[in-house]
Amino acid sequence: MENQNNVTEFVFMGLSYDQNVQIFCFVLFLFCYVALLAGNLLILVSIRCSPLFHQPMYYFLSHLSCMDICYTSSVTPKFIADLRGGTKTISYGNCMFQVFAMHFFGSTEVFVLTVMAFDRYVAICKPLHYLLIMNRTRCNLLVLAAWAGGALHSLPQLSMTIQLPFCGPNEIDHYFCDILPLLKVACTDTYITGVLVVANSGLVALVTFVVLFVSYVIILFSLRHRSAEGRHKALSTCGSHITVVILFFGPSIFAYLRPPTTFPQDKIFALFYTIIAPMFNPLIYTLRNTEMKSAMRKVWCQTLFSKEAHN
């Protein structure tokens, strides 16, 4: 079919048509988004303004917080605004941008999580060579590789979406623009495109999850010969990482690693990897991390004292 496009905007069906449910969701997810921004900005500022920034683990954690903010902000503000009522519309151009931004920042976050797992592997399995292997140049290259991987994943996704013809229906059964819901309203046979989406997004999620799982199994296996204190410290750090990985990858694999179709439950699962997991990341990485909590106290106490001195 010749690529034609008579659609200038799309209409989101959202989570529910019930007004009371929409009001409840508006309050809930507004709170979640504010908490997400506050928590991740707190981590970013605390790491950047403390000596922790020069440690690879916290250097990568600052990038993860940045990705959380960018990734969630590509979807959540529009979603919250739509919950206030009225027609939930988005222009064609903004929809395409949302597809790109969500896949770019989401896949970059996936690769940053992989880099963080590699960092923990080196720190626990090769402690004597850790500073030599994880020098700042290599850390910068790993972060650059994560950004490049995000671009390599998202640009083909965007290219496939832009080539879809939309000539009639424009109601999307979701609360944001993603490729699989858009395939349902495209006026052409989308089977091949759907398979390519699964091959791209699904395999990226699955392969990365398997790599992360294997790396943490190796790490846990190597802890047998450590002291009780060393095991406790390593397990505390790795436990935080594993929790984040499960929260993020479980729903993502369900959404993308399956035949190219959509289910009503997709919107609920999407909430986990677009809002809930990024919101809990700051709590997961700080509650059991004494270095992070100490750095946060020092940075913010110094800020308060300096303000009082000026007054």
C-alpha cells in the first residue's frame, strides 16, 4: 500500500472512562511523578556535589537517575494532564516524538543497568584490579556506549512507525504512543512490522535481562569465599540492583516479547516500567546504602548552613 497519512492527531482511550477513577489516578500519579522527580534530583545533586561522583558505582547511578527523569517525563506529564478530563488527544508529530523519546531513554536506561551490573561484577570478583579496570575514561566510554545503544534501538523503531500509513481510525487503546498500539490503527498489513518490533524491543529486553541475571549469579557464587561482613555489604548493593532489574524488566518483557498484539492489561503493566519502577529507584538505592545517605546528609546540611550564614 502506498504510504499515506490522513491522520493529524490521535486520541488516547486512557486507563478508564470513569470520572472518579480518573480523579483518583490524577492525584495518585501526580504524587508519584513529583516523588520521582524529587527523589532522582536528590540523588543527582547529592552525588554531583560529593566525592561519591568519582566512584564508578555512583557515577553510573547519577546517569540512571537522569535516565529515569527523562524517560518518565516523555510520557507522564501528558498522561497526568489527560486525567483531568476532556478529550485525550496528541498530534501526529508529538506522538512520533513520544515513540522515539520513550524507546531512546528506556533502552539507554536498560544499558546503564547493564553497565552497573558489570561494575558490581568487577568490584566483587576482581577487587584488586577494580580501580584499574573501572577508571574514569572507561566509565565515560561505557556511558557513551549506553547512549549509543539507545540510539541504535530507538531510531529503527521510529523509522518503522513513521512509515506506517494512518488513513482512518485514530483511537489508541493506551495512555501514550507506542508502536504496538499504533499498529492496530494503521491501515495496512502490519504483521512484518510487528515481528520486527518484537525482534528489536523484545530481544533487547530478553538478552539484557539474561546477561544481568547471569552476571548476578556469578557475583553471588563468588561470595562464598568472602567474610560475613563482605557478603552482607555485597548482597546489600546487589540486592538493590536486582530489585530494580525485576521491577523494570518483568513488565517490559511481558509487553514486548510476545506475538505483536495488544491486551487491555498492557496499560497496567506499562505503569510499572514508565512510572512505578523509576519512582522506587531512589528509595531502593538509598535506604540500605549508608554511603549514599551520609553524602546526602553532608550535602544538604552544608547547603542549609550556608544559607543560614548568609542570612
